[in-house]
Amino acid sequence: MKIYAIRNDNYSEVASYLIYSRAEKQFVIEITKDADEWKTPLLISSFLKRNITTVDPFHSKEWVKQRIVPTDRQNLGQILRDNGLKEYDEYELLLLGNGRCAQDDHYIDEIIFDELPADIQERMNKRIKGAVPIGNGQYLVHFFDGSIKKCNISDISKSNKRLESMFRLYPSEMDNARPLTDGYGFGWGDDLCILYPALYREGTDLPINYSELTSAIQNSLVSSAEAGDILDCSRQYINELVRKGRLKPIKFSGKNPLFLKSDVINIRYTQRS
């Protein structure tokens, strides 16, 4: 992760920061909570006016593209060769000019995470560390601050008309979210996403931490071999229980079925009665 303060030649205050992830070539812009819209670049200030302080990857990249050589430049190939670039790369082109362009006096200056304002550091500590879909557009989301929330994508997406329209046509897509790099949220395309602040703000708190959740998952599932140990029977007998519908696998790991431990224990006590 690379972090850049978006500075201006005319004043010392920094209101916004550009964050770049090399792995996915993802840009995100974070804006301070008390930023002055007149001291932020035009595209960024449009988000600030709507009380949005985390700019999604698509529009963050659009801001970058406004400040570099466009792809339709007639002598683009020569420009790339002159600067030692083998291909068009928005990030490398941005660095060549320190993020400067003719439309304003802003430029970028690399910093480290600890130099970010406290409110942005606190906000970024609420990014997503992991998420588990549980069906019907709902996810159990683990955040960097340790909290776990149940997030209903159908409800959270209502503020995004395009997402809401897509889910109305293709409701199963709610369960197919792509995690954005560095825990910035869920994505369904270039500019279709739900960022971590909305997930954190609108998710329902669960009275459980991550270690308790993983322990519950690990302790709730058993393999065929473990089911055989609990029932003191052979694998063939387990297969027979499955064939008769008395024991239902909830998932297959390769060719090996996994069962709910509670279902297996229930069969053991049923056999005794």
C-alpha cells in the first residue's frame, strides 16, 4: 500500500489522501472529516458535498486519469518510451509528474500510514478483514477493529440506484460480492461497490469476536471419519445414513462430505433410544 498526501502549492492544509495498492492497481481517496471543499480538487470536493469521505476505486482512478497523459494521445507510444515505460500505467504516469496537471495547483507527496490524520487512521481501522456470505444477500463481516457485523446487502445498496436495480434483476448477485483490495468493501464491477464505511455503519453488531466465530465454525463441522468416531461405525455406515437421508452433508471438501456435528450427535442419541 502506497499513501500520498494530496497537497497544494497555495496552502499547507492537506484535506485528502490517495492510497494505491500495487497488487490490484487500485486507487482509493480518503478525505478528512473536517476538510474544506474549496481546498480539495474538483472531483473530490463533489464527494465531500455529499458527506462522502471515502471515494470509491472507480472515481479515484478517474481523478488520477484527469492528471496524466490520456490514452488517446497521438504520441503516447513515444512518451512511454521516453520515460522507460513498456505499457500504459496510470500509477507510473502519475508519479512522473508528481500528480501535477494544468487544471489546478495540487500535487502528491508520499507519506507513511502514521502520518495520516487520526480520523482517517481510525476510519481505516474499520476496513474489512474477512467476510462470509450466509445467503439472501447477507454477510458476516469481520472488521480490522475486531468487531463482527451482520450486513444486509439488499438494505445497504438502497442508496445506490444502479446496484439496487441490478439486484432487482439478478438477486443472486448479492451473494457474489468481490472483496476489494485492502478491505475497502465489496464490488460487483468497475463502479458498482459498497465501501467499508457503509458496511460498518449499517451492519448489525454481533456479540462475538473473530476467534469465537472461527472456533464455532471449526467445532460445528466434522468429516466422515470424525462422524464415524462419534457413532463408532464404519465409513460405509456413514454413506448408508447419507443415502437414506438420515444424515445430510452441508458441504463437500473435494470428495469428502462435511456434516454438522450436532446432526451426527443427534443420530447417536436416536440410536440409543
